Amino acid sequence: MKNFSELNLPKQLEMALAAMKYETPTPIQALAIPKAMEGVDVIGCAQTGTGKTAAFAIPLIMSLLENPDKTALILAPTRELAAQILDVLRQLTQKLPLIRSVLLIGGEAMGPQRAALYRNPRIVAATPGRLADHLRQKNLVLSSVGFLVLDEADRMMDMGFAPQLNEIVRHIPADRQTMLFSATLPPDIMKLSNKYMKNPAKVSAGSHTKPAMKVVQTMVETTHPKKNDTLVSELEARQGSVLIFVRTKRQTDRIAKLLHTKGHRVTQIHGDRSQRQRFVALDGFKSGKYRILVATDVAARGLDVPDIAHVINYDMPQSAEDYVHRIGRTARAGKGGEALSIITPEDRGQWRMISRHIGRA
């Protein structure tokens, strides 16, 4: 598939794609969409930032148009990712008013979500924990689901959502189409696909263990006492938006406060912040109100902010895979970007392991 016009999409969907400036399909879109349009289950594996949302959103919408009595369910590991997915779907369906949608995530009141469910939305985007809560309260039934998406499946497994996934899928008809997207395909993901999918087609785009080609990766060595001064110096030497990753929630608040006292426009995201605080922070970073976002690994997956110029690893990640996902927040969709890691003597072993994993050693 070289362009979206080959798909013979309805006029309303073509207009929405044009408005969103979707012109040439990304590799994962070109591979996954035709397979999914055939009605088969699909496992898609690609680096973050490669257009996976549209790769399942377009077949999902077509399935709903062709099956007016069916609904679609999308599960994502984090609130931010679920919200971003639904934002894309709402843009794609803006000229299809009969396809209503709802977002079901934690950190927000159940009442408004329950009221939205009573209006019978065709698309539900949710985190597994909150969807399981609604199922237990009998706020929705899933017997009409004909299209299931498991996005960032490896992250959902890492976060311990396997019990909720099993609980949810028990309520969904076996006669459905399922799409599973993941940045990596470890054994537990393949086991998951064998359990939930029927003879899935596997499509893969690019390397899944290495960062995007246009990420310029650098490191600077310092000592623990000088780490904050190093961070401030690096920020002052750079232009453009910056995403800083730290290890703990407490550290997130501490670094944000430090940078604020230095005159930087900075906000933060971590798991203890309310959903409203997280959305306000993310919106402020996207709009340019804040130049710097400090975050734990809650932002390493699915954070879709165009044109992040720099990613800084203030604290090194726990694994090489997490490193790849972190720096994948920059250099998205073929654009360039820079990733800096601040290395103390305690980090050298971790840095060597990561370097071997991504082929830099």
C-alpha cells in the first residue's frame, strides 16, 4: 500500500485523513491496514512513534461502518495513551456522527463515564483496570464487541494487567477481529496472542531493539553531587522542548521544583498526580506553555507529543527496552531529535549493557 487512496475509503474518512495530513502511510500502516481490512487478526510490531494508532483505527472504523450492530474496544496500558488514541479516533470520525466514543480511565469520576456508556457508544477506549471496574458494576456489556485492540501489549503485561485482560476478554464474543500491537514480542506476548487470537497475521516494521535512525544519542559523565548542575548546564545549552526522565515520583517533583527555581518553564507527570493534573501538564507541554516536562516511565510509552527536541535521561532506566522507549519520544515520524544520558559512576554498568543492546558497544 503506497497511499491511503488505494483503500477506497468512504468520503468522510478520506476527508478526515486529509485534514489530519495523513498522506503517505508509514511502514507499519502499509503492512497492517490491508491485512486488517481482510478481516483477519493482526499482530503488529514496530517502534514507538511509527503510526500504530492509525494502523488499527482505520480498519476499526471500516469494521464499524460495515457492521452497524457491532462495537469496538481498545485497551491501552496508561491513561494518557488511551486518551491520545481516542483523540485520533474522534478526529477520524468527526464526519461520522453515528460513531460515538467514550474514554474509560482511572483518576476520573465513575458517574460521567457511566452516563456516557448509557448513550451506547460504538467505540470504547479504556485502561484495563477501569474497564474491569465498570464490568463489575454492570455499567456495560461487551457482547456486541466485534473489534478488539490491545495496544502496547507488552507494557500492559509489564504493568501486571494480565488478570484484568483475562476478566475482560471472557465477556467478549469469540467471533471477533483482534489486533495486537506491541513494541516488542517477548514470549509472554506470544502466549497472549495464542490465547486471544485466531491464526493472526504478523507484520513487523523496523528494528524493535534499536532506536529510530534519526535520534542523535549522547552521554555526559558526572558525579552524583554534580548531577543537578550538569542537568541545568545541559538545558541551558539546548533549544526546544525537553522531556526529562527520572526514576521516582518524589524525584520528579524535586527536579521540577529545582528547575522552576532556576527560571525554567517546567511541569511534571507521575502516577500520584491526579488525572486532571496529568492532562493539564501534558496539554501545557504540548502547547508550549511549558518547555520542560519531567516524568517517570509513565510517559515512556504512548506519549504522543509532536516535535520533542530532546529527551534527557536524568536517571538511567531499569532495562535497555525502557531506554529505547524513552528516547523514542523524540525523532518521531521520520524527524530528528537528540537523546542525552547523564551517567554517574554508579550508572556505568547499566550504560554498557544498554549500549550492547542497541549495538553501540
